[in-house]
Amino acid sequence: MGDVSRYCPHCVWILKNRRMKISVIIPAYNAQRHIGRAIDSVLKQARPADEVIVIDDGSADRTADIVRSYGGRVMLIQQPNAGVSAARNAGIAAAAGDWIAFLDADDEWLPEKLRLQCELLERNPQLCWVGGNYYRCACLAEHAQSAQMDVQKQTDVQKQMAYPGIFEDYFTAYCCQAAGHADTMIVLKSALLKAGLFCESQAVLEDDDLWLRLAYMNLRYGFVLEPLAVYHLGSEQSLSKRYADSMVIDDYVARHLKFSEEAGKQPQFRRCACGMLSHRIHLLMTCGRGREVRLLVRKYGDLLAFSFRWSCLLGSLCPPLWNYKENLKNNTRGLLKKRKAQPFCNGGSTCRQNVKR
């Protein structure tokens, strides 16, 4: 891989001269139902974290009391409600570690999360950040779990990597759906500070916003194919799982078109923006917000696929009809996949669905 020190000298020095010191940041708001599960998943890591910090973002329930019950194993920071970005930034400022790992209060890590990421970092000291695969848990659908990236997708993604476990840049990972999730990220603290931390005025897409600013710094991106965390969908207490409105999306895209141009990365960002915009517009259509869809499509239509752009413009005139058409299309695809699928698990005692976690 050549002289890796030219990529991140501070990162190389840390990994070559002393053990990584990892601080875990957990923002929490009215999280009494789940905060214990999140903390326990960190404390049970095969490679222990060096510091666990919970930022209570103005909770009105027993969140702080539950955190205090862990004693000296967990640091508690309390602040008036200011949002997930401000909470994470407060945790980063207080962290003593050289590396920062993130976890939402209603999600959890799998036991090998930190070990697998640390091994990748130790093998590749030029890396400043690493993400990874994760499970989605449909909490309102009998807790059905599925990997964000299945075995076939993992094989496809490996072909896009510059080296085993490493993408040449984050944009490549984003476009092949290997962008990870905040729960899977571990980032060198100095890189976070240089990128400017989380934008506290941004209520949604705050994760993507920071990851893209890191990507503009020409950093390679590490990725662990094994699932590292469980992302629980449908939990009301999450700070980060809020719905994005069109004004936030508009501001986000406009800012990053400017940032990416200044960094000489606009073609790369435009490819990422296509997927992000398509997903958010689909959500707006699902909620029947046709007027907002039209505004976004007219302003950023050149970032979208031609067929999707016109489908949304027409569908925005009658969102319920468009949603019916999309549901019918997705159900048909699902049936076809089931017919073609070959069984890869016999449901034995080692199957994830049958192992009590």
C-alpha cells in the first residue's frame, strides 16, 4: 500500500506507538426504556471501550437515574434539550479518547463490534474512520431482523473496495450502500474536530452531513462487512430517527453542492445525492406531501434519474395513487425474489433468529 504515513500522520503515530483509546458517545433523550440495553452492549464488548459517555439531552424521565446506577463505568453529562448534534458534540468535547465511537440510546452493539474495527485499524494505520454492516430490527413487526447488507451484497461490495476492508473514498461506499450507520462509526477525534463536528442547527441528516465533510478531506474509508450493531426501527425515544422535511433537504443539498465544489468533489457528491434525494422524496410521497415533492424535483431534478423524476412529478398530483402503484411494484418484486431465493440457513441452533441474544 506504499507509504501510508502520507494519508494521516497523527493516526499512524497513535496506532504505532500506543494502544487505541476509545470513547463511546451515547446521546439520550427520554430513553429510560432502552438506555440500559445500549450501555450493556458497550460494556460487553470483546474489546472493551476505554470510556463510555452518556449525554442526557434534557430528559424528563428516569434516563439520568439509570445511567447513574452504572457508577464509575459510565460518565453522565446533563444538558438542557438541544438536539442530537449538540449532545454528540458535548460528548466529543468531554471525551479523553483519541477515537470516538457513536451509539444511539435505543440501539445496541454486537459483542465483536470494537474488536473487528480495531483489528482493521491496526492492519491499516492510514485509516481515520471505519463504519460497518448492521442489522435492522423492525420493532413494530415482531422484532424481525435483517442485515442491511446480505451475503450477496457483501460479495458485490468487496469488488468495489480498493483493498480488503478499505474504500478509496466514502463516496464509493455511499453509492454501493456501504455508508454504514452512526451506530457503526468509529472516527479519529482529530479528524472530527478538523471536519467541524455535527451541525447543531440541522435536525435531520446530521450524520450524513458530517460524514460527507470528512469525505471532502480525501480520507480513505474502512468498512467491516460483518454486522456490528442493531438499529432498532420504530422506537419513539430515538434522537436521530426524525422525519426530514423538504426545507431541511433543500438546505442540505444546496450546502453540499457548494462544499463539494470547493473541495473539487462535486461529481462524487452528485452521485451520492441521487440516492439520498430519491429516498427522501419517496418518504415525502408516502406522507402525501406532493407539493413539497414538486418543489424539490423542480429544483434538483438534474440529480435524479429521468424516469424517477417524471414519475414523482406526475405522482405528486395524487400521492395516494402513486403510493398504491409503488406498493404493488414492491410486492411483485418481493414475490419474485422469494421464488428465486435458495435456502441458505436450516434454522438450526446457530441461526441468529434462534439464538437468544
